[in-house]
Amino acid sequence: MKRSAQKRDRQAKAARMRNRETKSTFRTAIKNFDAACAAGDKAAAEAALKLSVKLLDTAAGKGIIHHNTADRKKSRMNLKFNKLA
């Protein structure tokens, strides 16, 4: 393997690990939001929603997920949150 290909491989591995961490973080936040909604805890759901939206926007800004995917997930979470009474 050429030296440039080895460097590119190292860079790709590092980026893949960063992207995996970012995805895992926002997925966990969404799961926490869903758990709070299921429990009917509006305060916890609101806090989890704010965190999830921030993490989704960050991931979309970095190109880890498409901005339409982030918008769709945020929309569905807001609908779910607004159904809590």
C-alpha cells in the first residue's frame, strides 16, 4: 500500500470513530427522551428534547447525518412531546 493510501486509511479510521461516537451520543439522548415520554415525565422529556435537538443539529452540521434526517427526527420528537399533557 502506498504511503498516501496508508495515511488516508488512518484518517478514515479516526473519522469513523468520531462519527460513531457522535451517532451513539445522539441515539442515547433520543432513547432517554423516549423513556421520559413513556414515563410521562414532562420536565425530564423537555430537558432530553433540548439535548437531543442540539446533538442532532451538531451531527447534521458535521455531515454525519443528512440535515433532512435530523429535521425529521426533531419533528417527530416535538410531536411526541406536544402530546404529553
